[in-house]
Amino acid sequence: MQNLHLDRPLVCFDLETTGTDVQKDRIVHIALVRVEPTGEQRTLSTLVNPERPIPPEASAIHGIRDEHVRSAPNFAQI
């Protein structure tokens, strides 16, 4: 990030989900990195309870299973 010259903060995010259908699938993990113009970085990474079962096909990709998110906050709580 040394060659990145910012005038404003920049936030990058990564999502893991229950699938690819934006109408029915839900987020199960969110990670954020905020980079300030000074170079300072702040991060957030949290599991999210999708309030529905995670399909085995999705778990095979990201490794997150129902038991991992059972006690996690839902998206509205985050």
C-alpha cells in the first residue's frame, strides 16, 4: 500500500455467502479493511448468522458451516 496515495479513506470488503442468488442467499462472513490517507488501517472480520441453513456446496468453498455461525450476530445486529 506504499504506492497508494489517498485523499479520502478507502474501504475494501470481502463477503462469504450462502450462494450467489442476491434475492435469497445471505452473508455468512464479512471482512473490511479501512485505509486512511495517513496509511493507518482498521479491520473488521466477523461471522454472520444467515438465519437459514448454509448449503453444503457453499460450505465446501468457504469452509463455514451452520455450527460456526449459530451464535454469531445476524446482519442487522452488525
